[in-house]
Amino acid sequence: MSTKKPIRIGMIGTGLMGRIHSNGYNQVPHFFPEQQHTPVLQVVCSRNEASVKAFAEQWGYAAYETDWRAVIARDDVDAIDICTPNDTHAEIAIAAAEAGKMILCEKPLARTVAEGMRMVEAVEKAGVANTVWYNYRRVPAVTLAKQIVDSGKLGKIFHYRANFLQDWTINADLPQGGTALWRLDADAAGSGVTGDLLAHCIDTAMWLNGSIIDVSAMTETFVKERMHQLTGKVQPVGIDDACLFHCHFENGSLGLFEATRYARGHKALYTFEINGEHASIRWDLHDMNRMEYFDHTDESTVRGWRSILVTDGDQPYMNRWWIPGTSIGYEHTFTHQVADFMKSLDDGTPCAPTFRDALETQKVCEAVLKSARSRSWQDTGAEAMGG
Ligand SMILES: NC(=O)c1ccc[n+]([C@@H]2O[C@H](COP(=O)([O-])OP(=O)(O)OC[C@H]3O[C@@H](n4cnc5c(N)ncnc54)[C@H](O)[C@@H]3O)[C@@H](O)[C@H]2O)c1
């Protein structure tokens, strides 16, 4: 008989993240077999019965529900996974914490700092394990970048710059709100590219380079009105279509960030670069298994940017996968997060980023939006993250 401790997952939402998380739960027992806690696909929930039933059958969930409250009320669920639009995160997370469930919540943690603080208070009061799916931390090349930065090899860090560029909302006839387009509706999303794209860049940046203390930002909404899918009415667009900001990190380095959904030709160009006194690192999601590294301490005649394929068994996570030289993809970052969450239960330690860590990103996002509105520098109040 298995001595494993099952963690019975109740997943809310069956869209993009519902599918990719389900894949992660299915993969972890195969690729991280030594872990004592192991995910079990117990219940899945979304509002349309026919589609949630089909989803449960396709992915192997034991049961389904059409109301998230019913999932939280079930005794056969240990952990709630929140894969729904941003306006639902706080209500679901707080109810789950009050019911004593562990919580894995999609990013951004919430729409606002105030909502996020209530969520942090709820999980900490209940003492339940919690994590937020800032999955790019678990790209092996990004984790390697973290190890190199922490080793001190870069020396004093001067610059951090990041971009997250897309082009899918340029069409002015695209409606806002409802299925698939809730990201364009400020009530559902909280913000536009700031909470959707820059939140990822900010989480990675603060993880790698420490806290962002103040920001100066500009945002633009290029298409001012769009038809709302739910009401059929043409309504003002409340989200930021593009956002640029610069900032100071606590360690004295300068940051430069840009996100937009209006960069024609770019689908999801997430890049970052860090420049230190002795070395620089850069990374690009489109070539995610590669890390570029420049080490000024190399012999001068052969000094140059190294292009490092991060697929060897001694590089982060890669001893779980295939053979050196063979790549892994986007979905593996979620599998890694499931595995790290299960390991944190084995070890009795937090799984970063926790709700409290993700609140720090929320503070920076809110300061960015406030700065753009007020055309002034804003302190973020953000503190150092764990993990
Ligand atoms: N970590 C990442 O890289 C990443 C990527 C994409 C999305 N996300 C985040 O994941 C979350 C979901 O995004 P998505 O792209 O999967 O969205 P989606 O639109 O593809 O799916 C949302 C799902 O939630 C369901 N839903 C909505 N309201 C519900 C309710 N009240 N009760 C039950 N089900 C409900 C919908 O039916 C749908 O199945 C968002 O918070 C988003 O920001 C994170």
C-alpha cells in the first residue's frame, strides 16, 4: 500500500490555466516520485455543467461542481487551486482559507493591494499553506540566473530591464469583458498590462534583484471604447493597454520596464537583462532554455557573451527531464511549481512566492498605476520577498 500523502485538489476554472495546472498535477508523481505529498485530481469546477463534466473526464478528475462554494464545502478536498479571472481571487481565497484549505492562487494575487492584504490576513490567520503561480521563477534558466546573482558573481548591480510585449488587442473591434476577453475589462482584471504582464516582470525582478522602492510610470489606453460582451453596450475601456515605468531598487540599481499589447509582431516577448559590475545576464522567453551570460573576468582575448543551453542535469530542475541538449517548455514551469509546493509540504516550509510575497508585487503594480495617473514618483512600500 502507498505511504504517500494525497493532496486532493479542488480546481476552480477550466480555461488556459485550468488546463496547464491539470497537466502539472498529472506529471508530478511521474517526474518527482520521491515526494511524500502527491497531488490527486479530486474536483474541478466551472459554471457550465456540460463543459466542466467533459473537462473532468478529459483530465481525470474524480468529480465536478458548477459552484466554487460547493468545492470549498467538500470534505474530500485539501487544496483549492484558483484559476479564475482576477476579480474572483479574493472571495474564493478568503472562503477557502476560512474552511482550512491550502490555496494555490493564480497571479496577480488580486486586483488591488487592499484585496491582497485581506487575502494575506486570511491565509496567515488560518495557517494554511499558500502559493501564487508566478511560474517564470521556475524556468530552469531563470532559476539559474537567481543562483548566479545570489552567488555574487555579478558584483554590484547597476541595471535591471524587462519587457513583456504582445500584439493581440490592436483590433479596435475586439469586444471587452466575458469569456476569453475579461482581461480587457477593468472590473474583472483590475488593470491591463500592469497586472497581467508587468506583474510577472516585477515578481521575477524583485526575486532576482531585491525590492523596488519607488516608481515613475506612464500608461496609455489606445482604444478608448469597446463593446462589452456581457451588456452589448459600447463602454469606456478602463485598462492600461501599455505601461512603461522606471524605478529604483533598494540595492541602488535602476530599473526599466515596458509592457504592451500593441507591439505588432510580438506574441509574448518576455525578456530581462541584468548588468552588474563584473557580469551581465539576459534571458528571453522565446528561447527559454537559453541563458546569456557575459563575464568580464574572462580572459580578455576570448571574452564575449556566452549562450548557455540550460538542459544539463546539474542545472536547475533538468535532472528530472530528458537528456542534455533536449529542451523543455512553458508547461514544465507549472509542473515545477506543483512539485515545489508538494516538496514544501514534505519539508514543512513555505512555497515561494507566498501570498505575502505576491502582495509586494501588488504594491509595486498599484504604485505604478498611481504614478501614471498622478504623473509623479510614487514610493511602493514594497519589502523584500522570501524564497
Ligand atoms: N501564470 C501565468 O503565466 C498565467 C497565464 C495566464 C493566466 N494567468 C492567470 O490565471 C487566471 C485565469 O486566467 P486564464 O487565462 O486561465 O483565464 P480563462 O479565461 O482561460 O479561464 C477562466 C476560467 O474561469 C472560469 N470562471 C470564471 N468565473 C468563474 C466562477 N465564478 N466560478 C467558476 N469558474 C469561473 C471560466 O469559466 C474559465 O473556465 C487569471 O488570474 C490570470 O491572470 C496566469
